[in-house]
Amino acid sequence: MPPKKKTHEVTLALEAGNAAMVDLGKMLGPTGANMRAVKVEYDEATSKNRGEIIPVIVSVYEDRSHTLAYKTPPTSFLIKKALGIQSAASNPLTQTVGTLNATQVKEIAERKLPDLNANDLDAAIQIVAGTARSMGVKVAQ
């Protein structure tokens, strides 16, 4: 039996354990995928991470079946969560919204490592630190 042909691939950033049908409908409606089945599968797989944003890549095939590939939360989300803040600085050159210590940066880098374009943990730490600086967050060494 030949492999199924992929007709659509959609990347969504949804709330873990509680995907909104409105967001699913906007993005998956044109694909013909069963939105209810996607929601149930996503909510079950991410229920242990409630409150986080978990991106997912939904691949829809010609027979309207689907597969889900989960990613790690966005780096900016993890930084804001670690600092307990709601938003980044509007002008990161002049404003500081918090400070990350080296342990926090390392924990975020370890969690993001599978999805980053980095060969090792040190490179991932540099990427996370750069994202933090662009948000107006100081990085303690």
C-alpha cells in the first residue's frame, strides 16, 4: 500500500489541555480535518502542561486523517513564565522587566534544545539569552 499523500500542514500555538475550537476552526476548517478529533487528541496529550502554550504541527492527508507533532513552548513564553511577568518591555534598549539567573537560562535551554537550531547546550543557552535580551530581560552570568 503506497504511503498517504499529505494535503495540508498547519502549525498552531494552542493552550495546553484546553484548545479553543474557534482557533482550530479558523486554521483547520479549510483542510477538511475532523476538528473535534484533533481537539480531543491535543487536549489529552497536553493535559499535564495546562496553562502553557504548546505548538503543534497538524498534518492532514488526502483521506482526511491527521497526525500531530508537538513542539516545545515558545522561548519568550518560558522566559515570561520563569520571571512571572505578563509582557516584555516595549523598548528593550531602555526598559528592563526582570533578570534571569544562569540556572533559569540553563533550564529553559535544556527544555528548548530539541527544537532549537543548536548543536549543544552552550549554543542553546546563547540563543535563550539573546531572546531574553530582546525582550528587555537582563541575563545574569
